[in-house]
Amino acid sequence: MSLLFSSDEKRQGAHQKQVSVITKFIYFLVQNLRQIVTSIGEIWRTPVASAMTIAVMGLSLTLPATLHIIVKNVQSINLEWDSASEISLFLNDNLSEQQISAAMHRIKTYNEVESLVYISKDDAIKEFKSSSGFGQALDYLDNNPLPASFVVTPTSQHRQAEAAKQLLLKLEREREVNFGKLDIDWLTRLNAIVSMLEESVFTVALLLMVSVVLIIGNTIRLSIISRKEEIEVMKLVGATEGFIQRPFVYTGIWYGLMGGFVAFIVVTFVVWWMQSALSEISGLYMADFLIESLTFSEFLILMLIASGLGFSGAYWSVHRHVREIEPDLD
């Protein structure tokens, strides 16, 4: 009988121990939620200073976010042009239909070639008349000066600058081809500009992120100094370092989130303004230029980076300054 009672007592002790762990976890969770809500109140206690801090953070994050949008749109344009890259092969005169057909068959068997289109001399002069605006003047020519040509589209693996140049040299060795044309230099320059923009975005973003961390760190430092006596009293009654530091850290995170949201609003306005300006230019060129703004995943990344910067600045300031505050026991 005593064994049964002892086993029951052990089970009750284990149950009480389990309940205590759950209770501690719930208490810790409720305590953190209370401190998260309280940290918002700390921001509203100084509305002017908090608004200035949030505005500075938002504008600091706006520049790298805007540069990211510019690079993303330039890259999309680059990919569109790159995917549409073509090689023009101008054929020798006086080729028979059989020779042209044989040349088409050979070139189509190249592993680097995706498609080939034959443009006869008659089709070439018709296209030139419609696109050049010299239709009536060309009617006075005795003969057609334009040669027949092949328009070769490389495969996706051979549309980059160097691969396309190698394919052009290979195609020019065909005996039916007089010469080839590949306007790829502008694409090389565009890729160089895109690479430079990517490096600029990384450098500017890194510098501005450091500035955001310093801004939040200084803001939290001033908040700690203003609550110095309160922190001393909390340490006297036995509050832990974590309990004292958490509200300041949560305040920094809120600063980051609000600054990130301000940056998102400003970037959205900038994209809208740029799109309205580009609509006039696209109308002149009879084209449709659409600026791609931040996607939902990019918005989440922006908010995550902003909150991370707020946490870093607050943690650095709290870890340094709260520990320096000690109550005077004299």
C-alpha cells in the first residue's frame, strides 16, 4: 500500500513540475506581449521625436529600395532584349533556290540555332519601304539593291554576348553567306551598367543600414537616459537584465517596422510618379513601358530588414548603456 501511495506522490510531483513549466512559459509569453504593447506607448509618449526618427529611417530605406526597383526593371528589359537577340546573315547574289534551301538546312542543324527565317529580296524591299518612309523614292530604282538574308535566333544558352559572337563567326564561314551582323556591343555595355548599378545598390544600402542602426541606437540611448531613475529602482527590487532591456529592444523593432512601412509608401509613390512620367514618353515611341514595383515578398523582406535593423540598433544601445546604470546604495 505504501508503494502505491509513493507512486501516486511521484506522479503528483511530476504533474506539479510539468504544470509549473507550462505556467512559467505562459507567464513569460504574457509578460513579453505586455512589454510589446507597452513599447508602443513609449513611442507615443514622444510623438514629435518618434515621428522624426521614423521619417529619417523611412527615407534612409527608401533610397536602396528605389535603386533596387531601378535595377530590377533594367534587368527585366535586359532579359527581354537578350532573349530577342538575332543574327542577320546577308547572302551572296545570284544564289539559286536550291543553294538557299541547302544553306537553310545546314544552319538549322546547328545545335546553337533555335530558329531560322528566310527573307527574300522582294520581302526585304517591301519591309524597307514600309519602315523607312522612302517608299516612293525606292520606286525609281532600276533594280532591288537589297540582298536576301537569313534571320537566325540562337538558343537560350547562346544568346549572351560572347556566345553569340562565336556563333556569328561560325555562320559567316558558310559559303552562301556574304557577311553577318550582330549588334551586341550595346548589350555588353548595358550588362556593364547593370553590374555597376547592382554594386552601387549594395554599397549604398550597406551605408544607409549602418546609419539606421546608429540612429535607432542613439534614440534608444536617449530613452534609457530619460528613464535612468526608473531603471535604478527596478534593479533595486531585483528585476533581471532581460526584463529591463526587453521593452527598449521592442521599441527599436517598432521603430524599424514603422520606418520600413514609411519606406514602402514613399517607394510606391515614387513608382507611381515615374510611371506617369514614362507614360508620356511611351506615347511618343508608341510603346508600353511598365515599371514593376515591389512585390509582396519584397515588401516582407523590406519589413524584415527594417525590423532587424531596429533590433540591432536597440540591442547594441541597450546592451551597452543599461548595464552601466547601477543604483547608488550609499
